[in-house]
Amino acid sequence: MQMDKLIYNGIKVLEGNGGDINDITLGFHRPPFNSVGHLHLHVISPTSQMSFLSRLIFKPNTWWFQSVSINRT
């Protein structure tokens, strides 16, 4: 699947840049809350250092932001 590839590559880029995959938020904004006209994955790390506003904008599994789970097997 293309979404699985997107998620896999997002994690690999994060790891390659020294990001902490244990402190990560992955997800997509749902229309009409997306600001660009194409699908793109948000890869945010470290989640623990996000501002109050960012925590609201990227709040997992809300009606404006859909989180992605990582299969760590």
C-alpha cells in the first residue's frame, strides 16, 4: 500500500536525522482542515516538546487530525 510506504519512509527519515521514534506523532489532517491540496504525512518528534497550540492542532484521533499507529514488530 502507498500509505504504508509513506509511513515507513517518514519513520526512516526521522531515524536518519536522529529523531526519537518513541516520542513521535504521525498523522494526517482531515478535510476541510488540510491546508494543501494533496495527501501528506505529518511526522512530528519529539512530541513531548510540542507547544500547547501544536498539541491542539495535532491532537491524536480528533475529527481534524487522524493519527497513524506504528507496528513495531
